Amino acid sequence: MPPLVLQRRAARHTALVTALVTIVFAQAAEAQLVSRPGLTLAGARQVIDAAISLARKNNAPGAVVAVVDEGGNLMAVERLDGTFAAGANISIGKARTAALFRKPTKFFEDVVNKGRTAMTALVDFTPLQGGVPIVSGETIVGAVGVSGASSAQQDEEIAMAGAAAIGGTNGTEPVRFFDRASVDAAFAKGSVLLDGDGRNYMVHASRRDKAGMVEVHDLDTDIIYVQGGSATFVTGGTAQGLSRTEPFEQRGNSIDGGQTRQLARGDVVIVPSGVPHWFREVPSALVYYVVKVRR
């Protein structure tokens, strides 16, 4: 075979091998990278606008709203007129804590208040209520912190409103399946099937063996479907002996007036947020789904 032909074949072979090697290395490099959502400056502004809007609507005496990215780096901050000067640093600290530790700062404030004061020695750690992660689909993309409102609870309410402006699945949340054995086990002890981390809803597999306290949810609407058992259920009226047990939740000891129903298998009850409700009597173990939808 002529040398020129051999040279051309060798060149083509070399080019083919080079192309294949390039493709293999490109695929390997791609396998080492993860595509994930991120918070833009426009998104940070959207969070602040939603938070400030709620602060003004609820006549907050002041507020500083800070937004950080997933690494705790400051992206934007805004201070309402009249807010105390230290509010900016506090709100940034809350946002950083929520982003870096991937939990609302209320969780850490409760931990510290229960005696684990050593946590306060952590660097870049502000365990004060009012910091909330910002979630897109299943990914924490940043956090928002608020300081300077009328109370720690209002700080958190404003922060949650800001986070909700970005939060949502945007079609990226996976379909979730709970097999029968898992559901039966959940009902046997009464537990949460799906928590509300970054979502505006939760799903509980609830069980009740005795009467409970009066409940008032400031933000959550309860959609109840009775699977089995029975109960005397009171809704509306005037709750007596109410006290706040945690943010957005109140408990009492009885209800004056209201409407009484006998719950049995197959019944559905929808209790809007803010409406007192009470499982006054539970003659047989009550098992029921609760879908909690947060406004």
C-alpha cells in the first residue's frame, strides 16, 4: 500500500482516537458536576420586597431584612426607617445562621434556651428567632433574616413571607410515595409523613387515643380525613385559657359555644386557620390524615 495512503489512514485513526478520548473525558468531567438552582440578585430583591410588604401591612415598628446566598454571603439588605442601628448586623447574622446550618434560627434559640448554651460559642452563629432558609424545590439556595419588628415572632413572620416569595417546587420536587407498611406504622404511633421544610403544606398520619387541648393555628388550615375510630369534635366558639405554645400556635383548655360533631370513619373536616378546634372526647382510638396548608 502506498505510503501516502498509510499516512492518511494513520491520521484519521489518530483523529478518531483523539475525539473518543475527548468525549470520554468530557463525560467524566460532567459526571463530577452538579446542576443546581441558585439565588440571583433579582431573587434576593423579590424576597426583600415581600418581607417589607408584610412588615408594612402589619404595622411593624421597624425591620431590617437581609438576604444571603447558600454560603451565607450577603446579597442584599434593606432597613425600614426608624429601625434601631444594630438591626442590620443582627438580621445578617440570622440569615447566615439559617443558611449555613440549614434550619430556621428559632430551632437554635430553643436549643440554647433549653440549656445548651455552649452553642453560643460557635462562629458566625446568631441563635435568635427570625432567620429562615430560602428553598427552591429541594435545594436551600439562601436565607433571609429579619430584626427590628415588634417581637421575635413578628421577625419570623416577616422572614417567612420573604422566603415564600422564592419558595416552591417549580416542578422540580420529586413524586413521593409512602408504601402501606410505612403508612400503617405512622398511624400506629401518630407521626409526620411529610414535614413542611420549604413547603406550604405538611402531611400527618395522626392518632389520638384520648381527648386533647383546644388548638388554634394562626397560619395553618387543617384538612382532616378520618380513617377509623370516633371522636366528639368541637369547632368555632370562644377558646378558653389560651396561651401561645410556639410561633403561630396556641393552646387552650375548653371552648365556649361552637359547633359539635361526631366524627367517624370517612368523614372530612376542613378547619381554617384561626378557628379554635378541640377533640373533646375520644371513645375509640381515632386515626386520621391531616394535610396542613400554610397561608
